[in-house]
Amino acid sequence: MRAIVAESPDQLSWQDVPDVSAGPGEVLIKVAAAGVNRADLLQAAGKYPPPPGASEIIGMEVSGVVAETGAGVTDWSAGQQVCALLAGGGYAEYVAVPAGQVLPIPARVDLVDAAGLPEVACTVWSNLVMTAHLGKGQLLLVHGGASGIGSHAIQVARALGVRVAVTAGSAEKLEFCRELGAEITINYRDEDFVERLRQNGGADVILDIMGAAYLDRNIDALATDGQLVIIGMQGGIKGELNIAKLLGKRARVIGTTLRARPVTGPNSKTEIVQAVIGSVWPLIAEGRVRPIIGARLPIQRAGEAHQQLTSSKVTGKVVLTV
């Protein structure tokens, strides 16, 4: 088969690689499209290796058609259209994935566009609902509201009856977030998100991709009993935490990751996938949530796709078609 091989961060080439097959408990997918994530850029740069035992090939989500099933798999069969959450291996013609991480294509969604759903849906639902227990009437702050994660989080939160505030870096992106349902929109280049959140009573939950750079200000922006959920480190890995502020607000700081979770068991990928199928897929079928695809490129242009993500000019997800 062929797959993208990262010879360097700027040298992503479509090459022959060893074939893969479905092992016990696995599903082999003939890939139609692969979603692009910032973690892919880090892996291409040698800064985010895959978990032990995972494919060295980049790519954490795909859509496609089941080609074969391994021993013990009963929920899926050859010919079904699916999408899947991966630990790696997505930028390829075929990928083998544990059966518990495979999802049906949601109603109303094109096969290619479905490649941009598994990672954002599982990240948003696991963090906002399964971890932070976000609920109706609360206020959510999403940093990077026009991103793949952000655009999905806005829609899911609004479907749950949650008020949404976002940060973004341009008037166009803020307007895009308003169209998705964001109530409070903040240009982080020239506005203070802390002050805007304080004017609205503080955020009950903050979904943060920045990490260290925003740590202190995020605590300031929280409401009493608020929760800061950190899922990214674009602003660095080391920051100073004012414990007095944290105690004064009875606040929680939570750090989570999806890729390194176990396949099965409590808080596993399989558990999250099943929750997404049961709770998010119906919202998509009803038209209340939709995939936001900002760009579609042939997989041979993976390097260009990575550059688009780095530039932060794209809104929503970038997908690679095979």
C-alpha cells in the first residue's frame, strides 16, 4: 500500500510502505479521507511519537469502507462505510483499528467529510461532558473558536443549552463563530478575554488549547467552582499557578489527552466512542451539529495541508482525500 512518510517536517512524501491487515479484534479500513490535526504536525516534527504499539504513520482519524475484519469482530462487516478514531496510521490507503474505535457515518454527512469528525467529537464530548459535566445554562469559554475543535465545541454546547464565549484572531473568524452560535466573541489580539468573562459572571468551564501562556488568565476568567480543561500546549508547557486564586474560586485545573488512552476499560477510547455515537451522532442526524470542513486536499499534498493548519488561516478542519 501507499502512505505518507514524514522524512522531515517539511518533507511529507507518498510512498510504498508495508501492507497492513486486521488482527484479532481489529477492523481494516480502506481509507477515503484522513483528518488533519495539530498533533500530526508535532509528530512530523519528531515531537509527538505515537503510543507504544501504534503505527508510526501520521494520522489520528479517517473515514472509509471496511475491507476486512479480524477474529472476534462481530459489529462490523466488509463494505460498511465508517469513520474511526486512531492512535496513528491514518495518512495511508489502509489502516487497521480496534473495532471499538470504529463509528458509523452519521446521517447527513458525506463520506469524505466524516473524516473530520472522530477526533473533534471524541475530544469535545469526553472533555466537556464526561469530564467537566457541562450542563444547560452554564457559560463555556472556548479558546480558538474557529478551529476544528472550537467549531465543534460551539455547536455541541449550544445543542446542550450552554452559553458560549470564544476567542479568535480575526473579525472573520469571530463572525464565523457567531454564525455557529457563540454569544460572546473576543478578538484575543486586541481584547482582554478575562475582563469580558468577568462582565458575564465568569466561565463555568474553559476549554483551553494554549496551556502555560494562558494559565493565570484562565484562572482569573473562571467563575466560582469553575473548571479549566487543558487539552493543548500551543502556548508552552510550564506556567506559574497561583494557588490562592484557585482555592478562592474552589476551581479545578484538569489536563487530559485522548491519544494515549487505553483501547478498553474505564475512560477508554472505546467508552468515549460509544458515548459519542449515542449522544453526538443524533445531534448530527437532527442537523443541530455538522462537520465544519475548511479545506479538502489530495493526500499527496499533505505538506500543504500542514502549512494551512500552521498558518491558522483555515476555519474548521482540513481533510486529505485518498
